[in-house]
Amino acid sequence: MTLEQLQQMLPNGLHDAKIRSITRNFEEETLILAVSMLVGLPEDQPAMRDRYRNAYITFTGVKLFVVEIPEAPSAFAAPGTVSFSADRSEAGLFSAEIEAQLAEGIDRYSLFVLDWLSCIHVAAAGVSFAWERE
């Protein structure tokens, strides 16, 4: 699955999603984002519209994981979850030398962390998703 397919599968996509934690396993080439996903919909009762549910987004076949330094005026010093949005990385983001090392079939994503005003970049072969058990 791709991140775009995941966004289409979820009722709100990644709209208002929040990262709770990040786990990078270098031996297994995985990156797990523990996230809180907005599951409330505009047509829900007012008390249910802002409802969140915990889940896990797992990147597999991870070849690259880069966390940019947060912008100084951002909220990076505050504890808690961080809101993010996700897109394909812009062409030319990585050097030609890095690109040459990434095999065919490796997708490049940039997660913009709104609270930091900076990005997390991931190059991975696949994405999976699972809801946390309630």
C-alpha cells in the first residue's frame, strides 16, 4: 500500500492526524508512527465530531529516515502529540548520490509537522495501517 492509498481508505484521510510516537527499527527496516486519527465526521452528532482513535502507520523497507531541525519560533519545546500532513517528497529533495542508492519501487514521503514547521522524510517500499485495540 502507498500513503496515498491509505489516505483514500480512511474517512478523513490524514486530516488532523497527530503523531504520538515514532519507532525506527534499523534491523527490520521499519518505521512505526503511533498516531491519533480523527474519526469523527462533520455529519456526526456534535459530541462525536472531534473523536480520535489511536492507530499505527508502519513504513516497511525503510531506506531513509530524516527529521529536519524544527524552526525556532515553532512549538517544538512543548510536550505532546504533533499534527502532520503527508505528501510525496518534492523532486530534487535528496542529492543525486542518495537517489542513486535508492532502488526502484522505493517511495519518498515528506511529513510536514505543523507544530515544528519542519518535515520528517521517509523513503520506504511500503506502508501498512492498523487500528490500536480498544
